[in-house]
Amino acid sequence: MVGHSYFIQHYEKNEIDENVKEKPVDFSFRIRYEIKPILEEYIKDGILKESARSVINSLIED
């Protein structure tokens, strides 16, 4: 299953590789390109029911 690490906020880095708390990375990118494909694979593999697809698609509208 999708683990907690997918939901940890990431930040842009400065020149010395420190997190810049004022510049969080857009979470919708992670949902669209990491989480949704995993959940869709779960449907394909039978781990989730086909009825879950509408919920998955509503996470972030493309």
C-alpha cells in the first residue's frame, strides 16, 4: 500500500542543500505522478475495486 512517506511535505533546497520552509514543493505533482499511478496499478492488480477509480480520479483533476 501507499506508505506514509508519500505524504511527507518536501521543500525546495537552497544553495547549501537546506530546506527552504517558505517554499514547499507542490503536493499535487506528487499525487498526479506518484500516488495516482500506484493506486491505478492496485485496481489493475485487483487490490482495489474498480469503483475506487472515481475516487482516485477526484484526488487531483487533470
